[in-house]
Amino acid sequence: MLPILRRLAVLGVVSAVVPLAQAQLLTHRDLSYAMAKTIAEMAIDSRKAKGYAVSAVVVDRAGEVIVAMRADNVGPHTMENARRKAYTARSFRTSSDEVSAGVGVSGSPGADERCVQDGLDKVADQLK
């Protein structure tokens, strides 16, 4: 009789723990390749309209590159700079909103944030 009570006790403990573990699962949304590509293209086109050739890189939540693009006649250092900016933007994001990617642009003097915003604005309706 005692072994049966032990089995029931173990079963009761396991039954209580399983729902708690399921309640702690995290869900998140990831940036798709298509959206990352649109963001990068829009950022590059935005700077091109102002007369600058830039590189744009979009990284995922883990800091891995999704898309890396460069305009014609852009300097050789801009691709690595854009990657580092995207990684840093993703790594040090302090917003309470869920962060699913980072974007970096390099090649224009001090106005990169505006063209990144242009890219994000292009896909804003899809990010909701």
C-alpha cells in the first residue's frame, strides 16, 4: 500500500510543476528577411536622395546579420561600421518594448539615424 501512496504523491507533485513551467514560456516575434531587406533598402535610398552613398545592416535579436547592403561607390569601411552600429543598437536597447532587431547605417556625416527611421517607417504597419 505504501508504494502506491508514494506514486500518487510523485504524480501530484509533477502535476503541479508542469503547469507552472508552461506558464513561463516566452513568445516573441522575429523580423522577417523581407522586412529587413525593405528597411535596409529604404535607408540606403533615403541617404542616396541626399547625395550620400551608405551601407546598411540589419541584425536579428541575437545580433546575427539578416541583411547587409551597400550602395554604389560607398567606402570600404562602411559595411563593417554599419554592422557594428546595428549590433550595438540591438545589444544596448533599453526600451521596455520588445526588441527584435537592430539597424545600422554608415557612410553619411552624422545623419544616419534619420535614414534608419525612414526604413522603419516603411514597415511600421507590419511591426505591430
